[in-house]
Amino acid sequence: MTDKKPPHSFDLKPVLDLIAGIEADLQRLKGLVEQQAEKFDPANPHNKTPDGKLTDEGVECCYRMFDEGKSRYSVAQQMKISFAAATHRFNSWRKLGGKKRTRVLLG
């Protein structure tokens, strides 16, 4: 009798090592994304200047809430801004393309 090898046998160790590397990279990426998600906080004091105007981060926070489908009323309440200010930001968000706009990274 002769020993028969499967027609396409190969060493699985490099494949398993590659999978382990990809999984480790994905975990690192997940950690980075989670950190960014934590920075998306409507109550963050960095969203407003001392005179009460929205900072760039505050504007992006409003836009992300609109991306999620939040109403102007909800954005106004969570950001502690007037309904008129939320309406202004909503109109700006729409002009930038709405959900298709380019997102700004939060610092």
C-alpha cells in the first residue's frame, strides 16, 4: 500500500498565524473606534466656548446626532442649545450633504 497525501496539503501554521495577527489588529482597531465613540458626548463641556457658542467639536456632535436620525428638538435638549440654534445646525448639516457629508474627527 502507498501513503496517499491529500492533493493540496500544506502547512496550516502560517495561515493560523495570519488569522491571529488579523484578529489582534481588529482588536486594536476596535479599541481606537471605541475611544472615538466615547468622545461623542453631547454633555462634554468642550462642545461650547465660554460664551456659550458651539466649538467645532460641538458642531460635529450636533451633526452626528442628526446622522443618527435625532430630531432638532432632541439635539437642542441634549446639547443644551436653543431650538433655533439646533435648526440652524440642522440646515447646515443638510447643506453639507446630511448623512453623506464628510465626518470630522473629534479631538
